[in-house]
Amino acid sequence: MIKNLFLYNSLIGEKVKFEPIASNNVGIYVCGPTVYSEVHLGNCRTFISFDVIVRYLKFLGYNVRYVRNITDAGHLENDADFGEDKISKKAKIEQLEPMEIVQKYTLDFHNVMSLFNTLPPSIEPTATGHIIEQIEMIKSIIKNGYAYEVNGSVYFDVKKYINDGYQYGKLSGRDIDELISGSRDLQGQQEKKNPSDFALWKNASKQHIMKWPSPWGTGFPGWHLECSAMGAKYLGDQIDIHGGGMDLKFPHHECEIAQGVSANNVDPVKYWMHANMLTLNGKRMSKSTGNTLLPEEIFSGENEILKKAFSPLVVRFFMLQAHYRSVLDFSSVALSASEKGFNKLMEAKKVLSNVKFVQKNINTELDSQIVNLIEACYKHMNDDFNTPQTIATLFELVSIVNTCNNANSFGEISKETFIYLQKTMNGFILDVLGLDNLDSQSNDKSAQLVELMLSIRNEAKNNKNYALSDQIRNQLNEIGITIKDGKEGTTYSIT
Amino acid sequence: MIKNLFLYNSLIGEKVKFEPIASNNVGIYVCGPTVYSEVHLGNCRTFISFDVIVRYLKFLGYNVRYVRNITDAGHLENDADFGEDKISKKAKIEQLEPMEIVQKYTLDFHNVMSLFNTLPPSIEPTATGHIIEQIEMIKSIIKNGYAYEVNGSVYFDVKKYINDGYQYGKLSGRDIDELISGSRDLQGQQEKKNPSDFALWKNASKQHIMKWPSPWGTGFPGWHLECSAMGAKYLGDQIDIHGGGMDLKFPHHECEIAQGVSANNVDPVKYWMHANMLTLNGKRMSKSTGNTLLPEEIFSGENEILKKAFSPLVVRFFMLQAHYRSVLDFSSVALSASEKGFNKLMEAKKVLSNVKFVQKNINTELDSQIVNLIEACYKHMNDDFNTPQTIATLFELVSIVNTCNNANSFGEISKETFIYLQKTMNGFILDVLGLDNLDSQSNDKSAQLVELMLSIRNEAKNNKNYALSDQIRNQLNEIGITIKDGKEGTTYSIT
């Protein structure tokens, strides 16, 4: 297949044709979660956006190596009650162990990602698992003259980097003179030559729990360094695609560029991609402000801003109805609309899978209309992964399927086009957009059974057999299924 | 609760009272899988054995930190076609990357462990993630005089260790003189002072992919070292319990003792525990001989030695019907018997959960019989985690429940005893033996719905409403549920 993918490179602010560094192989690195608390829905949007990007690259036939890290090297300190002296008298097993927290939230993250039907990365490296690689990278940067040691810490020398003609700020568009002159001196940072210098290695205080020996004494790596070191280790000194949330552009990704260039003398990333924010009440979702929503609150409906619970795949569909570079505002109303669309799409997919092809006279206009719409699905995805346009096109196909489906048979188009249509609908809905998984199929069985019960109950009501209809209602209720008769028919909820 | 747990310490070959090093805190380290291929059923038995041990320690009220490692530092070499020269000319992304294999089989392992309803460990450290800790431990051993460097490799000096009065071989009961004099010289091992010396660090050949810088040059750690380094890091220089498969006693665990003693001057483990083998056709299950069975082959029934598929919890139950220190032979017949027992136990649990307590005259003999059986459950688990005896006792309780259950009511014992009985059955079946999980509960919903449909159909048949009863049969059939009327009632299967 000839590939004709264009993507928006944040570095130059333009859509460009995607051409991998090494023929058909694509290396993609995405900044993963910090596993010291639960992942919120804003983080999930970023990971779902890049999941679709990885899925489409694979769908196009690229050989993809997808690396997403776990940031587990944190800055946990023992508090006063757990002071160093007290601890040294205690058995190790009685101490706070950060890696227990890491394990808890890594498991939580994996669980949420699996509910959202995202593919696991090819490699999921941890920051604490790559301390040596980070130390080696610092050594190279020092050797090349772009970092200096002071009091057991190592800082990147931003001024020297700029003076040598490199552009610090080129990704984020920040003004460097301002960065250099304007940065406030934060506490304990007086040892830096310049306020905009950033830490590659930090000397650890006694209270620090996570620390390692290094040529500069006991300490821990600076946060920006892990992605540079792990990206280079698994994807090479220059990576095809590096992605992350918009908020990581500065300082994180800007620092990654400076680290890569100064260590390996090559721009570390060919295409930078950034996913936009999910807002709540028009404001950025963020742990620190409390303006946040957890995935499980949506799946259970247990948050005052929600009218009901929504399934993970509906939330995924809702997110994909916006382009990854657009801000998306979360609301219960918008989610309800997405749920209707999602069900409609799934229903059409089912119809199309079950429909029988019975050749009739070919309606050539319809035939070419369908072929054009199929090609439009590719066209939209090739246009910087435009999922909302792709979904809109799939709905046009759904419309045609529903119109042409005549008592479960379909035949006004050529068999070739029919097969192409089935393949494309399944390919885009399942493989590219990732809108179905095994779990939902197992829930399907319960759903089908409930629907069956309700249809029998309906019939009983029509036959005025109220004893049976009441019996069904009560027995369903006993096993935790509540049914509600309304104007538009009977609905139910499973607890 | 006063704890009265006895366990078999492999080091001394005796059952002893368990007394943790640090009051109520228990540290337990279990050697985890090597993630270069799928985990076979023999490995699973070891992990299920220790899962029950951890569960019971928690059930008794201990504060447990459970560490199980992932062995991902392997010895993969590029083969001829991927020789070093060729590779250096290629982009990193085109190379074989061992960590992709690690990720694949780690995910597979986690999936299988979750199907078997084992609890995740508190910390799951990887060998590649702790190279620094291993290097530091080697430094200590060299400093203390028990290791030497030669040609970029470091070996443990077994003779020196023995000459200083330490017992190498005390865990495995091997004769040391024999070990020292009898070991064959393997290729490339001539550089060792003595054939029984083992590698702490190996100089890496050019073909080696996974290698790190060290004070002795580029190389990789010896296999025995990772568990010593990670155990000490997360559980202290002396660990309460160290477990693993029987086959790890020598050389792996024997070497761990020598490493711990010579680095930290303390016996690294208070209680050694070893789980026995699962055999197939009377022979040890092993990847290398091909005498092996994969978990998914049992879950799908796709292996010629099986008559049918078995669910993960039935396999778990089958394993727990043998004591962890006994050899257990796998067969389809034995598994079928376990399935019957499992279903009987689950049915009794359900009856006991749903039964109503209606106080009648108290049968004091029965009351004390039940109390005695409950106490026997604890007694058997306190006796070196004797799960087969515990299960046998649970069946005695099941028998009583089934006999005394009179039209879903129960009242010949005191309310206190009744509550104690419910709590104990649930506690041992769910928390200790781990014989139920969420997945089976979600399947439960479908099962409940089918049962409901069948009862409505039955009623319809009794009322000679054959139109409705046929309709239900046909509609169930349409969604993949086949029902079969027999002498003993109606059964069904879901496809």
C-alpha cells in the first residue's frame, strides 16, 4: 500500500508528509504517567489520542515500536515522623517504600488503559530502571561541555548551549533572553550559574528515599532526563515521533531537545506531536486545582456532574469525536450525545456483519458513492489523524447501510465493493478507532438476555398477562436489574 | 488474634513456629518468572502456592510486603544474521530489542496470574531495573574478600567462603568437597579459580545485546545476584520468608545465601520455603524436554491429553487439593474430579449466603461440632499451610450445611455460631484459597438470567403454554444459548 500520511509537526507548526527514518519501521515515544496517584481523565485523553495514532500507523502497514514510559522516580521524602534517625533503627520492612506506591498506581493505570481498549506499548520502561543510562547520558553532556557539577548536582548550561548557536525554546516558542533574565531564583537554586539552567542530577538530602550512587555522589536524576535516555536506548538517538500532552512542551520537551542535541549531536526527534487538553467546565483538568474527574467516576456515574454512568468505550468514542489537537470540553450532555452515536455505529456494524449479499442490478452511482466514502476514511486519517471527520464519514456509510438494507439483504452494489465496505467498516471501527473489545462482548450476552426478558414481558403485557409481566419485573429486580417503563419504551440498569 | 503459625523451614528441614523479625510485619520474597517465553503450568503451581501463603499471612492479620521479581536480564545474543557489524550500520529501530520480548511475556504472565486469581505482589522489581544495586553488592563482596575479578568478570570465591567457616551447601545438602572437586570445567570457565565458583558479573561479548557499564567493564550481572540485591533493597538484609520452586534450591538459593552472608554479614533469610513440582505423566514439567502444558491449553481444552476445557479456578482448586510440598501429578481425570468438588463447594457457599437464620432449639452437639470444624480450618492452615486438609474440613462443613438446610432456613445452632460459620466459609473460600473472582461474578449475571428464563419456561410448560416455552427455547438459541431437557431437569450451554 502506498502511504500518504501527513501529520502536524509541533516543532515547525506545519502539517508535513510523514517519512520514517528507517524505511518501513516507525519508532514512537510517548511520555507516560507519573504513578504516584490515580490517572485522571485528562491524562487518559492523551494516551487514547496516541493509541489511535499507533493503531493507524500499524493499520497502514508500518512496523511500529511504541515506547511509553512509567515515571516512577519521584521525590518522596520521609516526613518528620519518619526521620532518618528513627528509620535507621527500624527494620526495612517497617519503612515507607515508594515502590509499593508505584506498583499500586501502575496496576491502576494498566487497568484503566485496558478498559479504554488501548494497546499496551511494545516497551514500557521505568525511570528507576534506567539510572545507569541516565548517568551515562549526563557524562556525555558534561564531556561535550554543556553541563557542570556543583555540590553533588549537575545542571544543564542553557547559556552555553545558546551561545553555541543552538535554539533553546524552538519547540515552545519561548523567548530565550526572557527565559534567561526573567526566571526567578527558587529556593536552593542559587548554586546554578543561571536561573534557566535545569537539573540533570540532584544531590539527595538525607530525607530522600529514592537515591542512587553516581560519579557526583548519591542523588537522583532530573525529571527531563529519563525520556531522553530511554528514548535513545530503545529507539535510537533520533526518534521518528515523540508525543505527549500539550503541557509537556515546556520545559519537559524543550529540555529533551537540548539534552539530545548536546549528548548525541543530533536533533533527538523528527516529528513532535502534542495532544490537546480535556477541560472540565471550560478549565484545564488538573490534580492540583481539584478540577478533575477520575475514569472510575464516569464508569460508575458517581460524580455530581454526571446524570448517569457511561461505559469506557463511549468515553473513548466521545474523545475521538474531537481532533487530538483541539481542546475538548467534558460534559454529561455531550457524553450522552456520544452514547447515542456510539450505539448507532455499533448497531450498523452488526447489521453489516450479518447482512446477506444477494446480487441485484448494480446501482453504479451508489457503488461509486460508497467507494468514495471508504477512500475518504483513509483521506481523513491521513490528514493528521482526523478522527472526527473519519467518524462523520463512517456515519454517512451507516446511513447508506441502513437505507439499502432490505430485510437483511444487500445487493445494489458489486460484490467487490460490498466486501471492501465490510472490511473498511470493521477495520476503522475495530482496528483504528478501537471501539470494541472482548469485555464488551461478554457484557453483550447479559444485555441480550435482558432484552429477551423484556420482549417476553412486553408480550405478556400486550396479552394482559400481568401476573407474568410483574413476575419478570420482580425476578429481574432480585438479581440486581432494575427496569423502568417510560414513554419511549422500557429501559433498565444493572447493578 | 493470637497467631500460632508453623511452617516448614527448608533450611533446617523442620516445621517451626513462625516469628517475624519485625513484630507484625512480614517480608516475603518469591523468585518470579523468566519472561522469555510463556509461563507453563508447573511455574503457575509455584506462584499459586505462594499466593495462598501470602493470603493466609494477611488473613491472620500480618502486615505483609510481598516482593516477586521479573527476571528480564537474559542472555540473548544476536545470531549470525544480525552480527554486530551489520547492526551498527542499521537504525536502532530495526534491531532485535529484548525488552519487546520482555514486555510481551510479562503481559502474558500477568494475564495468566490474574485468571488464576492470584494477588499482585506489593512490589514487582525487574533485574534490569536494579543493575546499580547489583553492582554495589558485588563491590561489597569484593571488599569483604569473597570475590575476585578476572578479564572483566567477577566470580564468587566459594573455597575462601568455606575456608572461613561458612557452609556452602547447607540449604541443598550438597557435599562441598564433591562440589569443589567434581565440577566439570565448562567452556570459557577456565578463568575461574575453582570450578564451583559462580559469576557475579560477566564480561559481555560483542554479540551480547543487554549489557551495562561497570567498574569491571561492560557486562551483565550473574543470575543469582538479582534476587539478593532486590530482596535486600525492599525487605532488608535479612528477609522473613524466601520462597521459590524446589528446583531453585541449588544453585540459585544456595548462592543467594553465600552472597547475602558475604555482602552483609548476616544470613539473608530466616525461613526458606520451597514449593514442589507439578508432574505430567509422572515426569517433571519442563520447557526444555517438551513435557509441558500451557495454562491456555487447559482453559481452551486444546491439548490431546485433555478430555475437555477447565476453568482457571478449577485448576487452582485442583492444585490446592495437594499440599504445596508434595509432588502433584496432572491428569484430565484428576482435574474432572476436582471440578465436581469445586462446584459442590461453590454451591454450598451460595446456599450458606442465601439461607435464612430462623432460631430453633439449639442442638448443642451440632453447634460444637461446627465450631470444632471451623477451628480445624485454622489448625490445618497453621500447620504449614495444609490446604488439602483445610479443603477436606470445608467439605465436612458443606455436608452439615446441606443436611441442616431445611427449605432454605437454618436454625439448630446459635446465631453466633451461624455467623461464625458464614464468615469462616467465606473467609477461607474467598480470601485464603482465592476461589472466586470478579470475572466469575460477571458470568454469574448471565447464568442468573438464563436460570430465570428457564424457570419462566418451566412454568409456561406446566401451564401448557407451549407457544411461550418454545419461543423462549428458540430465542435463547438465537443468541447462542442451547438448552437441553433431560430427566434431571433442563441444562444449558453458552457458546
